[in-house]
Amino acid sequence: MITPLEIQNHKFSLKWRGYAPEEIKHFLYAVSEEFENLMEQNHNMARELAVLRERLKDMESRDKVLKDTLVTAQQIKVDISKNAEKEAELIIKEGQLKAERLYENAREEVARVRRRAIEVRRTRNDILAEAELMVARFNHFVEAEREEASESDKVHDFATRKKPSKPVHQKSTQQMVKGLKVQH
């Protein structure tokens, strides 16, 4: 490569009727300065190109990082969505299992209450039957006592020879039983 100094210092051989040496000197000086400017511009542009290439390399690196980050973020989003769906399904299944357990417990409780109600009805019916039996025995006892009292009154009347008097107002057995039921 030719340098500006070589252009300036270049000597041409003289020939007869050649060019004016001062003009050539001035022209070479101008070309040398222009060439020097161009070389400086070329050098500056080379430095600038190196800086731009470095920046481009840095930007490409950042672009790759951003693309990788975007791909990773999209994958994370997909993973999160899948995990959320799985978790939602799991929660729903757990809820269904709890609901089934609660339903089964409720059914068992209803069955237990029904059995208890049947037992209570049986006990009540047994108590009522015993009470009816006791009332019947009591009625029988009262009737027997009345008959005995009536016989005793007859014997007494016979012994005193008076007319049989009417017995003191006594309630019938059925009225007494009704009175007992009302009181209870």
C-alpha cells in the first residue's frame, strides 16, 4: 500500500517538454493530503466498524438471551398452566371424595336415627301396653272392690234390716280410667 509520504516524495524523471514540475509537486501534495484524509477516514471507519461489530455482537448476544428468556418464560407459562390444571383436578377429586364421605356419613346417621326412632316407638308401645295392662288390672281390682263393697252393704243392710239404701255416688270404672289418662 502506498503512503501519503511516498506520494509527496515521489520524483518523476524529467523529459524534454514534460510537465511543469511545480504543478506536479502541488498536485502530488494535494493528492497526498487527500489520500492521507482518506486513510484517516478509513482508519476511523475501521475503528468505528470494529466498535459497531462489537455492539452488534453484544446486541445479538442480548437478543439470544431475550429469545431464550422468552422461550423459557413461555415454557414456564405452559408448565404453570399444566400444574394449575392438575392441581385443580386434584382439588376437585378431593372435594368429591369429601362430599362422598359426608354423604355416606349422613346416610349412616339417618339410618342410625331411623333405627333409634323405631326403638323409641317400640319402647313407647311397650310402655303403653304395660300401662293398658295396669289400667285393666286396676279396673278389675276396682270392680272386685265394688262388688265386695256391695256385698258388704247388703250384709250390713240385712243385719240392720233396713231397706237397702242407694250406694253413695260412685264413679264407674270407665270414668275412673278416663280420669287417670287425663291426669297423665
